[in-house]
Amino acid sequence: MSEPLLLIDGLKAGYGSVEVLRGVHLSVDKGEKVVILGPSGSGKSTLLKCIPYLVRPWSGEIRVDGELVNSDPSTLRRIRSSIGFVFQQYNLFPHMTSIRNVALSLELNRRLPRQESEKIAYSVMSMLGIGELAGKYPLELSGGQQQRVAIARALAIDPKLLLLDEPTSALDPELRYEVVETLYQVAKQGRSMLIVTHEVDFAEAAADRVVFIDEGVIVEEGDAREVLERPRKERTERFLKRLRSKVGNAAT
Amino acid sequence: MDLNRFLFEILPYLAEGIPVTLQLTVLSFALGLALGSLLAAARVFGSAPLSVVARSYIEFFRGTPLLVQIFFIYFGLPALGVKLDAFTASIVAIGLNSASYQAELLRSAIKSIPEEQYLAAESLGMSTLQTYRHIIFPQAIRVATPALVNEFVALVKYTSLASIIGVAELFRKTEYMVSYTFMPEIYLVAAAIYLAICLPTSQFAKTLESKYAIPGFKRALI
């Protein structure tokens, strides 16, 4: 069996003296799309942020493509530039046009000349259907457009693994649609993805695997449809029921 | 006031002080900006002891009168073996004083950039240096610009204190002229000249600000 793309072993992390992750084991294979579900405060966002050390773990091991993630600056930079990260609040750079946002890491990490990196940036943006936004500044865009630019920014470096932290949670229901469409598009390209989201429909249609996390530990994981339709654990079932009724309310 | 005398005697005499006032302002502002940047850097990036040193400097210069600082540097430093002419002493005093204010406004501009911007830069694999250079400073300088211009305009007026140690700037010239002609209304002329320097500067700042404003930023604030 080949080595998993992402391997998380015994991960513990928290803020101050509060332990948020209490020993998480998780692996993602190449090309696999994994959705993390869980109530707010369950630690799912922290888990995602620990992978590129945006939050420093307390203990445990994280390996990306076999390489151990640690605090060494050059190791971190190398690993970070092979992973794409999409934030809940987009976190675009407001003083740069969209295309500069997307091209920047190509220039700084890949050392490509500006023209070439903008060409790549533009092709990524066109692929996601946002080529016409290239010259706009982030704050001139709607939330949905900003998030799509943020997805393009994460994809520009052609990452081995794409991490998305609740990419649609900050958006109004009518703007969520366009971002979910973009997620489907990215998922179809066979890229390895680890997504924290409440979009159950997306998980059902596009994910290979669903991981349910609660109170800092993985409660249940397995084939996406199986977990979503026939959860084995009561906690998972209760959460899914609540989530579905909430989503139903929001849609009507 | 006799118009001829005003136009050909009083005004030209006062006008000789304008370049001196401007030189004092620009040079002390530049000194303040250079030193202020270092102090801000010490407070934001420096080790704890360095930060304390910077903070003590700032508190000292903000907490004591500028006039006392000017007197000390001009009259007090020679006792310690440092002798400066009145013009240089004024620049040094006003510059050292302004540095403390500029340091604080630069520091708060850097601190105003949200944590998420650092996280986004880190997530793209940028080094700390790259993050500050490409992400934090370009935004912080926009935040700081209006306050920096305010400081500049304030310095235009503070330079009048240099008259007390004999620098022949605008106010010193005004005082000469008042005591020579016994016409205190000349103070009003001096005030008008200061205003004529400050108003366009503020206006220029507004132009600069809107030119380099982050598009969509105002709308986002509403």
C-alpha cells in the first residue's frame, strides 16, 4: 500500500490551557476528498489549521507526503507552499487586485517572473469562471466572488492538498451556491481535498469519505454516503438531523 | 497699514523666514520618521528589553515639554561637550520629539492589520520578511498616512518655538518686524502665512490618501 498523502497521528492542540483536539488520527490518500463534519467548537477548524502549522500542535505527528511537519522555518515554507488553504473569511489581501492575490505566491515561492505568474494566475481564475474579476480589488467583490478568488489563490501553486475551512459559512445562502459550484469543479479535477463544511449535499455528492468530529476526537468516519445515510454513532445521527433541519430552514 | 510698506518692506522680510520654517519642518519630520520607524520596529519586533528602551524613550519625549527639550539640547548639551548651532539644535530637538509621536502612530498602524492577514500570508508559505514587505507594511502605511500628515502640519507650527533660541524662521522674523514697526497686527500676517502652508499640505494629503486608498475599503467600513 502506498503512503497516504496526509497522515495525522495523535494530534493534540488547543488555545491557552484549553485542549481543543484530544488525540486525532486521520489520513488522506492521494486524490481523496474528505469532508470533516462536526458541531461548532468541536475542533474541526483547529484540526485543519494544525496541518500547515497555522496553529501549533501541542503534540502528535503530521506528515505531508511522508515529510514530517515541524517548526523549522524552511521546512514549514516548503510544506506550506505545497498545500492550499482556504479560509472561512477569505482573507484576501485588500491592497492587491485579485490577480495579484492569486499570482503572489508563484512569484515569491516559485520565483517566477511577474508576467509568467500572472499568466498562470489568470488561467486558474478563468478555469474557475472568474477571469473577469482579475483587475478588481477584493473589497469591490461580493463575498462569494472573494471566496472564489481565495480558492484560485490556493490553487495557483498547484497544491498536493487543498484544505478548506468552512468555505461557505460566512456567505449568504444565495452566494453560497456559486462557491459550492466552484468546489464541485475543483473536486472533479481529482485534487486531494480536506474540507470542513456543513454542506451535506456537497459531502454526499463529492466526498469519498466523511469524518465526524466532536469534542476534539473523531467519533466516526467512513464512506461518505454510508456515514451520512446510516451513521453508526448516535452523536453523528443527532448532529446530522440538526444540520439537515437547519439547512432546510435556510433554504426555504 | 500702508500698502506699499506692507508689500515691499514687511512682507518680503517675513517671507525670508518661510524657507527656514520649511527646512526646519522637513528636516525634523524626516529625522522623526527615521527614528520613529526604528522605535516602532523595536516595539513591534524587538526583544523585551529593547521594547522597554523604546517605550521609555517615547514616554519621556511625549511627557516633557518640547520647549524644555529645545532648551536642554541648545543650552544643556554644551555642558556635556556637544555644541550645536541654533538651527541644528532645533532640528534635533523637534525631530527627537516628533519621533516619539511618529513611532506610536506607526506602531498602531502595524497593529491595526488583522491577524488573518498574517495567517493568509503564512498559509502561502511566505517568510516573515516577505509577509511584512508585501502584505503588512503596504497596508499599514496607508493606515498611517493621514496621521503622519497631521504630524507634519503640527511640526510646521511647532518650528515657531525655534525662534526662542534665535533661529531666523518665520516667527522670529515676525517678532523683529513687530518690535521694529510697533505694529502688532503683523502677527496676523504671520498667522496667515502659517495657514497658507498648512492648508495646502492637508489638501495634498487628502489627494494622496484617495489616490492610494484601497479600492472598496470605504464601502466595506459602512
